[in-house]
Amino acid sequence: MNLNQKGLTLVELLIAMVVSLIAMGLAYTTYSAQQRAYTNEQLVLDMQQNARSALAFIRREIRMAGYNPLGPSGTGVVDGFKTVRRDRLGFTLDLNGDGDDDDDNEGIVYRFKDVNDTNGDGIADAGNADLFRYHRQGSDDCSVVAFDIHAIAFAYAFDADGDGQLDVFSDAPDVVVWAVDLNGDDQLDTYLDTNKDGVIDADDNPAGAGLAAAVPMTQVRAVQVSVLARTRFEVRGHTENETYVVGLHRIAPNDGFKRTLVTGIAMVRNPGS
């Protein structure tokens, strides 16, 4: 045996093991952080796509409210708007061209299920719920439009004087009046932009203000849709502290979910016949 042959001492071996463990720990920490960041980013992207897709779909259908290819000479009547509440929107259209709105997919309602919004205010009782599209007025047949929706709100602009233009405030002639039916009588009775600055935001009275005269829903010519969506799971390291204005609501969560609020306006092309 060569007595000059050298090897690792126990101390050197321990040092090597410690250095290796530190390197592995750093690598795992980096990987774990990157994985969390990717997961959080994916949650947010899914939420945003979910909300935007729902808004685009709803707006596209609103534009067809009251559609009647046969016009007033048809064999039946296409009512157009049927419900103009803040928490739900209902309307009819004639898809198959038979002159009426009695067929499947011709009486549409967008809303939460009653079990998810028991007081009918447009806010999911549990903080999130599926938003549904009902295919026929008075029917339980429905399909999911969007998942994990915290709140939904609708507001309506109208042409009460029949001049072909959306009505504005007499003391703010550049500001469109956005209103809702709060008492459920199918007439617009409350406007939302109480300071008349052209924006529905936290500066407005959350109770709204009464219109001087109720407006029949047949005069609705545009709908503003607001959708507040949230991530499916809590985002690690995030605390939600924003206040979201959704219609008449001021929603200020304090949890680990991220949210996004999307709003869009749909002009009605085909008032009911």
C-alpha cells in the first residue's frame, strides 16, 4: 500500500455535504418561488379571460334583444326587454324567424341562481358563484356563462322622449342617464350617476337617486354590464384591499383572492316590435 495516498477526512466530507445541502436548498427555494409565481399568474390570467369572455358574450346577445326579422308585420310579437333589474337582465328575440319569441333560446335571462344570491342584489352570497344564462323566460333550463363571479350589475340607458338619442340630464347635457328598476315593476326608477360626472364610481351615492318619472323598459336602448370576477383559489402572499364599484354596490373584500372588474356597454339594435 502507498502510504502517501490521500483521501477525504471526515471534516472535509461533512463540509462537502453541508455545501451540497445548501446548494440544493437554494435550488429548491428558487424553483418553489418560480412555481408559485407561475401558479399565481395562471390564476389571474384564467380569471381575466373568464370575465372578459363572459362580458363579450353577454354584450353580443344584448345587441340582438328584440330582434324580429319579420318586423311588425310578423305573425307574433317580440317583446325585447322583459327584466331590467340591477342583478339580472331578461330579453327576447326571434332566432328562427317565425315572428315570435316563444321558442327555445328566444327568452334569455342572465343572473345568478336564486340559491347563490338569495336576496337578489347581484352579489354572490358565498363570495363567488357561477353566472348563468337561462334559455327561456320562466324556465330552469340554463348553462354556465362564467365561473367564480363575485358580483354582476346591469344599468340601462333609455330614449324616453323618442328623439333617437339616449336621454341625458337636463343640468348635465353631456351625461347619459344610467338607471335600474329597483322595485321590480319593470320600469326604470333609480339612476346611478348621482353626481352627474359621467362615471359610476365611489363618489356617487350608493343608494342611487330617484328618476323624476319612471321609464318603461320598452324605452331601453343601451345596457351597461359590470362583472366582478375572482380567482378560483387564494393567491399566496396577496391581500385584497381594493374597493370595487359594481353598479350601486361598493365591495371591499379583505381576503387572499385577486379580483378583476370588467365593464362594457351594448347598444340595442332592435327595440321590441
